[in-house]
Amino acid sequence: MAGDDTAPETETKDDQLVSLFGDEDDAIFGDEDSDDEDELLEEGSVKVAREDIKLMNVVRAIVILFLLTVATIFGEAVFIITLIGEERSFEDAFEKTSNNLIEALFAKLNNDLWIAKSLSTDLALSAAQDEDSNWPFISYQDFDSRCKGPIFLSDASSIKFAPLVKSADHGDWEGWATQSYEPQPSSEPEDGVEFFSSYRSVDQGIFAFNGGFAQDVVADASLLSPVWQMYPAHGNQASGLIGTMFDEISNDVRNHTIESMLGCFGATMTPFQYGDTSGNDFVTYTVPRATVYYPIFGNDGVQSTSVTGSVAFEFSWEALLNNVLEEGTRDIVAVIENSCGGEHSFNVRGKTASFMGVGDLHDDDVDGYESVSSSYTAFNELFAEHRRLTAIDPCSYRVNLYATVSYKDYYVGSDPEVYRGIVLAVFIFVVAIFILYDCLVERRQSRVVTAAQRSDAIVRSLFPSNVRNRLYEQAKAKELAEREREKEAWKNSKN
């Protein structure tokens, strides 16, 4: 009986071993000579670890590429946004500065016109109050004192008075001038004005200039406009100041302006006066200038429609452009253009303007940032209030303003590049941290692979291949079951 009880128990254990290792001895221990060594190395945890490493390498490359792409896109976006902001600030500032310059320039011209009108009216009324005076035989003993205020309040460098002398009064006026001439205080010529050494005394009569030399005017000229009094005056006080008795109509530039003055019964402005204007002026200019001619009307200066003379306010364009901007304003190029021909460029920096040269000399490096700040019509509208007839002056001015490189650089600097560099540096730092972290993970993974290789070696030495495969499959099934449980738990928590 005892032997019968023991036999079934032993048989049952054998059955369990057979179910695990197989029915035959060869199945239990296997044929190691038939196993492939490379396949064994890829078995179990070693194979899983190697697959994880491959996957991590792919993920690492994707993450680094993504970070670099984002860094490039974000850096360029910051650069473009910052650059657009600076460009807009530059354009807004330049437009504001241009408008301020034009408004200030027109305000100065308007002020000068009203001062010229006041002096013209004052001279006309003074002549009307003198019973012994008769045009064109007019002289003002206090001309200097009358002009000091207008010179101080305006931008004019000199003021000249010239009566209009008809051909019938030519000889009589020259005789009267010789007897009536009184020396005026003389001063040194201002910068930008050079007088010719050849000039005439008053007793030599009205004269013109040709090639720098004085000569008699045409005897039968229908109308003359000899300079009679000026402030400040230059030259020999006794025999005649430089310019006294010079016929302004003999000069093409001045004649054109005087004809316009007579045609519109109002103020007109000469084209550019630079160098020896038309080769027949009594003075040569080293800096561009212009002269405003304001008519003197009859003996009452108000109701009369006859122009009996003129006052001429001579301006330097540098003086007109001085003090039109705030101190510290960056350089702007003002190109003054005349409708009768000619362009002259000026550099305006803060409150100071300086002549650059003839022509349009603005910076091509900032081409496209031009502000055509005034038109010929706007200039004529400024003079319209000082004309009895609203005829358009054939010679008018407009101002074209350009930003310089220094002006643009003040608003558009290196900030976009700096901000882009900062963004790229931040992303590079993030990528560096990620790579460092990845290296640490890879190092740990290498250790796991080494440990797995050792475990596999131990398993291979203890169990045949079919047993190992079953153990790996059981472990994988257990892992999958664990994942399913976690997934179900997560779904339950959501519900």
C-alpha cells in the first residue's frame, strides 16, 4: 500500500516538469549546439533595452531638431517684430521732424513778409507826410534806425531801398542823387558775401555790372531801380557805398523778380542767388541766398495802385533754416528746389544749418525715406496775402527733406540682432540642458543593458532556449496585463 501511494505523487511532479520543460529529455535540456549565438544576444531584456535605446535616439534627434527649428523661427520673429517697430518709430519721428521743420520755416518766412510790409508802409507814409518829397526823389535820413528793428526781428542780413526811376527822370534823378547823397555808417561785409573791387561813386551815375566791372546803364532804359540806401552798408562812406546806384533791373535774376513784383503788386522772392548771379551782379555769393522784394505804393502806401519803389530783404538760406528744429535733433538733409531751376542742399542739425553744395546731395543709403514737405503752390499761398493780384509767381520754392544715415541709425540700431541673439542663446541653453540630461539617461540605459546582458548570460547557463522563451513570454504577458490594469484604472478615474 505504501509503495502504491508514493508512485502517483512522484508521477504528478514529473508531469508538472514535463508541462514546463517538455516531454523529452532533449526538450528539457535542449540542443545547445543548434542555438544561434546572435539570436541569443537579442533575447529577453537585452533586446528590449536595445530597442529602447534606438527609440530614444530617434526621439532625441526629433526633439533637438524641433528645438532648433523653434529657436530659429522664434528668433527671426523677434528680429522682424523689433525691426518693424524700430522702422515705424524712425518713420514717425522723421515725419514729425519734417513737419516741424516746414512749419517753422514757413512761420519764419511769414514773419519776415509782415516785417517787410511794415517797413514798406512806414517808408511810404513817411514820404507822404513830407510835403517836399516827390517820387522818385526820396531819401530817408534815419534809414539806419528804421532798419535796425526789422533786421533784428527778421532773418534778413541786409535791407535795401530802391526807387523806381523812369527813363524821363533818369538824368534829373542822377543830378539829385549827387547833391542829396549823405554818407552812411559802414561795416564789414558778412560771411558769404564778397563785393567786387570795381564800383562807382554816386556822382558817376547809375551803373550796371558786367563780368565784375562797372559800366554805364543803357541810356534809353524804360525803367531803372537803382539801390539808393542800404543797411548795413559797406564801402567808402564819402564817395558812395558798394552797391549804391547799382541798377537792380540790369541783373537778370533781380529783374525777373522785380517784374513779378510789379505784375502782382506784391511781395516776390528771387531764385537762388549764388556766385555771381547771371554774371552781372554787383556782388558774388559764396552761400546761397534769396531776396524778398516788397513794393512801396504811392505816397500813402495803402490806397495807391502805383508802385514807386521797393524794399529788398536779403536772406541767407542758412539763416532761414537755423533754429527751425530743437537742439539735439539728428541730421536732416534739406534740398531746396526752385521752379525756375536749381537745387541746393543743406544739412540741418538741431538749431544749425550748413550749406552742403549745389544739387541734391542727400544720402542714397537711406533712399526711400523722403518727405516732399512742401509744394510750389504752398509757397505761393504763403505770399498770396501780400499780393494785390493773385498771380502765381513764375519762380517758387519747395523743400524736399531726407533722413541721413546718422538720423536713421539713432532709431534703427542693433537691438533686433541683440534680441535675436538672446532668444537663440536661451534655446541653445535649453538644448544643452536637454543633451546633458539625455547623456545621463543614456549612461543609465547602458548600465541597464550591461546588467541585462549579465542576467541573460545567467539565464542561458541555467535554462535551455525553450524555457527561456516561456519565461520571457510570461514576463511580457504580466507586463501587458499590468498596463491594461493601469489603463482601466485611468478610465475609471475619468468617469
